[in-house]
Amino acid sequence: MYWTVLSQAGGETTRPTFWRIGHVGEAVFYGLSAMAIALFLYGVYHRFATYAKGSEDPTERLSDLPGRVVSAAKLVASNEKQFDRDLVAGLMHTFILWGFLTLLIGTTILAIDMDIWTKALGQESFFVGDFYLAYSLVMDGMGLLFVVGVGVALYRRYWVRNERLWGKHTSAEDGLFVWALFLLGVGGYVTEGIRILGTGFPDFETVSFVGWFVADVFQLAGVNADAAASAYPIVWWSHSILALAFIAALPYGKPFHMISSYANLVTRDEDAGRRLPKVPEDASPEEIGPSEIEDFTWKQLLDHDACTKCGRCSSVCPAKASGRPLDPRDVILDLKNYREDLESGDREEVDIVADGGTSVIDAETMESCMSCMACMDACPVDIEHVTQFTEMNRRLTESGQMNKNVEDAVMNVFQKGNTFGDPDRKRPDWTEELDFEVPDAREESVEYLWYVGDYPSYDERNQHVARSLAKVFEEAGVDYGILYEDEQNDGNDIRRVGEEGLFEMVAEDNIEAFESCDYDKIVCTDPHSYNTFSNEYDQFGFENADSVYHYTQVVEDLVNRGALGLSGTELDDTVTYHDPCHLGRYNGEFEAPREVVRATGVTLDEMPRNRSDSFCCGGGGGGLWMDFDEEPKPSEERLREALEDTDAGHGVDRFVVACPMCMTMYEDGRKTGGFEDDIEVTDVTELLVEAIEAKGGAAGSVGETSAAAD
């Protein structure tokens, strides 16, 4: 009877523990708990022992460990990455996370009171009075958020059937995990409601508002106090066994991401993707890139286990959207499953990556990657996809399986120093149409050493961009110069297609050319050059990485200083701006190009996918040199977005870019997508020169003024 419980509690404001379970049941529970904890600890040990079999990671992952732990805790606590691109998912995960943590902490507090404070230390229970009331209120409130969050997860998975949650690796385990969480949350309230009903609705239990509501529901359904008391042991054991089974199984399936994800955040590399690791100098060709699972570093194996199958990476991948055979999630999970199948003896060893369909990952899958880093930006647990994909491309390169078109571009760089295969002497030919001399940084001291790049030097469309930037520099009186024929390909994309040896060669040659000049800063036309000079060249002895700028950053300063004399009313077009991956997502520069665009007087209508959410043009990672059967091409999709999804829609006159590769891809997309009569592709510098000319022909007089001065 329920009154015996109240007498045992001494009439205090508290709740009974192990009510109607008995001493034998209590002993059985502790035995099962010990088994569950032992299985949990063994599973965690086995997981981390597996990581120890991986190769050494070239990046320092555990420096300033306390700071890393705090930073990772902040990311987890705030759920900030879950909110990116999906508000509902962010709220859902926040409810689940904080609800689960509160229930876990609450259960731990109860265990401390029961097993340590009162039994081991012989103290009076603190689980009474105001503490108990506050405890019950918080637990019921946060538990409700937990149930709501899991309910939303089930709704999105099964009712809405959110596309990104389903894929080749979706299995019964995924549904079982979510349903287990739901049953744990609901089961806790059922247990509480039955207890409240069975103990006669003690007045103080109204703070357990959800449990009280459940008790009312059972009472309305005809369950009386005696029936509830009789049913309580069954309900309690059902809930307890499910909870213990969940704990025991946690390291052996999807729930392990609750641990591995946090570990992944602690050991993350802030520069991953934008800064690729060097190949060890003593590495043989057979040791470059992964040939077997143990060739992956321990952090990369942890990456595989941290994947939650959420599909965020897949949903933002431009290669997948255009029909290329790449799904970032599948690559990570294919590698994980292969490792687990090897461990269980269910699979024979095969190549990690190769051409021919017998390997874990097919060569064409890796060739499809645009190195845009959208997958990494979207990943809530900081899996470093691009680093792993690049290392698999290195394996393909070393084993002679490089894409033919990429191989031609690489050979051009090796023989001629540029991807076009044109002679070095033609590199400065773009300057000949200017009516002023572009200074030679090899012969005079300059403030800005301008690295022009391959496409602005050799591609006719981008040569116009180079001339426009030269006019801007002349108009503003910038002290600048170029390397003329001593400039070589920057190597950024050469490195990302896996040709590490050639990258090192061009990096060292460019560094030597830089060091032969007297300059203060380097300014790049191409964000790809800006990225590799800023983030990677210091691996080869470059000491001025902090003095590298993209041209939009330099021009923004000129505009802000009034060096171009713009009033901000010169042009009246409506434009939209495309964030280049290597400038925006890679290096966080979003505002400088926009400030320059607005300074011309145009109306800037933002793309729906902008800044870090920008959609790749398709040219990165060697995509500019390859031919894919795509529908639609990334460039076509992006132009469609500009004309249909912006607020201005077809009122957008120009699609503004700040990257030579983007210019090339979008000019091609205009033709193949049938947008030639609908929109114009313009570089930021071209827009700026138009504004300068509109204010009184100043840009047109630049050459004359310089010639007269000479």
C-alpha cells in the first residue's frame, strides 16, 4: 500500500527509491548496472585502441588540451553548428542534448546521494525538501524538452522523411537509436506517473508537472492507486533494463557518436582543408596516400566513427548536387564499414582507392571532389573530409591513376610553369594593351608584389580582369609591380588533385622569386593563390605569409581612404555577388568584396546561399580541367539561383565574381545553361573601373597620366 511508503520516508518531502522493488531486486539492479558499465568501458577501450592502430597524425592535435576541451564544450553546449542552414534541426538537437545531459546529471546526483553520501559516508540524505522539489521541477522540465526533441526527430525522419537523413548507409540501427531515446524519455514519465498515482498523489509532487499529468491520465483511464502500485515494479524494471541496455550498447553502434563527436571536436585542426599536411620527406611512393586502413591517421579513424549520418555534408555538396559520383557521407562511412568488416573477418583486404570498381573508394569519386570545403563547413562534428580526400588523390597520383585531363594540366605546369602550357615569355602579354607600363618588381622596390596568376595572365576573358585591376592600382597611385615571366602557377589546385611533389617544386620556385624582390606585401588576383600563399607556403620556408592579401582587401582599403574618388552613386545596376570558396569559406573574407561592390553605387541583392553557405562554381579541386557528365552543372545551378531565387529575380543585371576560376566557370555556365541573354558575369574590378569611368573618365586617363609622367 502507498501509505507504507510515506511512513518509510518519515513524511519528508522526497520520493522513495527502489519502491516495491525489494532488496533482492535492488541487488539484481546493481549487478546488472555493473555489467552494463563493464560492457560500456570495454567498448570505449576497444574503440580507442582501434584508433591507436592508425598512423601518426602530422598535425598537433593535443596542444593546449585544457583550452581545446573548453572550446569543444562551448561548441557542443551552444549547438551552433547544428543551427547552420537548419533552424528546426538546431532547436531539436539542443532540446535532445540538454534534456539528455540534464537527465544524466540528475541520475548521477541520485546515485551519489544513495550510494555514496548515505550508504558509504553515512550521511543524511540531501535528496529531501527544497532540494528535491527543485530537482523534480528541473528534471521534469528538461525531460519534457528531451521528449519533444526526440519526437521532432522521429517526425522529420519518418513523417516528413527528410531526404538528407536517408542514404545507402541508413539502417535499422538509426531508427532503433532514435526510438530507444524516445522510449527512455517517455518511459521515465510513465514510471513517475505510476509512482505518483500509486503513492496517492502527494501534494508536493505537483512540481513534477509532467509526471503528475501522466498520473492524472492513468487515473482517468480507470487505474487506481492499488493497481498502479502493483504495476510499478513491471514499469520500473522495463525502464531500468532499457536504460542499462542503452548504456551497455552505446560504444558498439551509432550512440557512440555521443563520445566520438566530442573527442573529434577536441582534436580538430582549425586549419584543416585550407592547409594540407606535407608528405614526409623520407616517404616512398608506396607510402604516399592510404593503401590500407592502417595508413589513415588515428584522427582520421576517429573522423569515421564521429560521423552521425546526419547528411549535412551530402546536402551541401555541389558534386553530389550535379550528379557526380561523390557523396561525402558515403565516403566516410564506406571507410568505417570497411574497417569494421575487416575486424570482424567479413571482408578481404582491397585497395582503399583505385580505378576499376574493386576498391573501397572509386577513383572517379575522388576526382569529383571540388575541394570547396562545404562538407567540412556543414559538418557539426568537424570531420575533415577534404584532407582525407586529398590524401586519397595522392595515392591515385602515386599509383599512376590520375585523370587524363588533370594529368595534362599537371604536365603543363611541370614543363611550362602554367596550366595552359604556354611559354613563360607570354605570361606578361596581357599588359601590352594597357597605355601605361606595369612596373617590374624584379627591378624596383614596391609596396605590393602583385601575383597575377595563370588565368589572368593567359585566359583572354580574365586578362581583361587583370587589366582592370592594373587600372585601379594606377588610378589610386598604388606602388606595385609584377614578376613578369618569373611567375609560376601557385600550386593550390595542383596540390588538391594529389600532385604533392610538383606542388612543392612550384612553391619553392615561387618563394625564390618572391625573395629576389624587395616588397612589403603580396596581393593576389586569385583566391586560390591567396589561400596557398597564406596558409601553406610557410611549410616550405616562406616567411611573409601574414603579408598576403586578396585584391579585394587591398581595393577595399583604397575605397575607404577615398583614393578612387567614388561617391557611391556612379552605377545604378542591380547585382548579386558570388562568394568564392577559397576567399570566403576557406579564409573568412566576406565583407571586403561587398564593400567594394557597394562603393560603385549598385544595388547588391544577396544570393540565398551566401558567405560560408555559398555554392561552389565547380572549378576547384581540378574541376576546371575535367569533363563530367553533370546535370545541372554547378555554374548553371548558381546562375539559375541568381535569376530565380534572389529577391530581385530576373531584375539582377550582373553576377559579380572575385575569382578568375569562377569567371571561367560562369562564363561557360552562361553558354551551356542558356543564360547569355539574361545575365552578365562581371569581376569586382571591372565593376569598379566602370564606376571610375562613370565619375568622369578618370580610369581612361590613367594611362595617359602615367605615360606623361614617364
